[in-house]
Amino acid sequence: DQQVKQNSPSLSVQEGRISILNCDYTNSMFDYFLWYKKYPAEGPTFLISISSIKDKNEDGRFTVFLNKSAKHLSLHIVPSQPGDSAVYFCAASAATSGSRLTFGEGTQLTVNP
Amino acid sequence: SAVISQKPSRDICQRGTSLTIQCQVDSQVTMMFWYRQQPGQSLTLIATANQGSEATYESGFVIDKFPISRPNLTFSTLTVSNMSPEDSSIYLCSVGVAGGPDTQYFGPGTRLTVL
């Protein structure tokens, strides 16, 4: 049972444009959501997170939106840069789960110069 | 965030052998976790490494196959035992801070190839 799903395995955008990465979840107990970026041969790097009591969190070029009724979150990157090219994972946790994270399958973002 | 190192960074092993992966953190942390990322797949939690007690394993993972040690608040090891080619993966440790948001920070990973 895949509780966190990223339905787009890849996304390609032009430099300077907006990148939108999507993530859906099924477990209504999830109350904290995170996005990680992963370059080849490196561990995932934490990008941004959002609590279920919010619907938006912004940090520089990165904004995460949460729609609890739709069980959907998205990561917006504006403007996109070639250095943003990486695999992006969304993850979720529940207060009852002892900090355990459940990850989506990842989306490969390619930003073209 | 903590600085996390892992040894070895990569290894090629023969089937039937065992490999121990080390994870070192530059500060004391309450929570340490071990994940596996099989080729082309997502990260899957293997176990939570508990300091001073036995690790807590996720469904599908057992102590005999993946014994874990956590002797103190800055160090943990994961052993992959009696390896088969299906164990070829990236193994990652991560750390979290109790009492705060469930943000975890990851080490660089250990790329294991089993022949």
C-alpha cells in the first residue's frame, strides 16, 4: 500500500520558469509533510516542510502548498535554476508514528538552460 | 542540522558475506534511522535505532538479516547479513530530534553491490 504517491516520475522545465511537483497521500493521520532533494551519489537534503495546521509555507524560491481535503501537496520552485535538477521526494509523518517518515517514489526534475 | 558521515561510501561484496555500515553524527541525537533505497525506487525505512535498547524493525525487515547497534547518542551500525544480489541498494542513516518537528537529516549513503 503506497501511502505517499508522486505520480510524475519526471518533469522538465526551462530555466527561469516555475517548477511544480505534486504529491498525494492516503493516510489521514499524516500531519507533517516534507520535501527532500537528492543528487546522485548523495543523501537526501531537507528542503522545506509544512505542518497540517497550515496550507502554505514559503522559503526563498521554494513554496509548499497543502490541501488537506484533497490529501495533496505541491512544491513550487520559482524561478527554476539548472542547479535545481535533482530527484525530489515528498515525505509524510504522523504524530502517532514515532517520527517515522513515509516517502513517495520521487520525481526527477530537469531544468534546462 | 547535524553533520552525518557514513562508512564505507560504497562496496562490492560477494553473496553470502556480511557488511557492516557505520553512521557517525557530530552531535548527540535522540533518534537514528536506517533506510534502504533499491535501484529506481523510493526510500524504505528498515528500522529505528534505539540507544540502549533493541532496534525497532519495520514490517518485512528482521534483526537476523539487518542487526543494528546503537552504543551511544552519536553512533550506529547496520549489518547486512548473508547478502544476496537483491540486497544491492543504497543504505542511508538519518537522524531526528525528539520533541521537535519530524524533520530528519540524512547521511551521504552507502552504495552496496552484491555479486
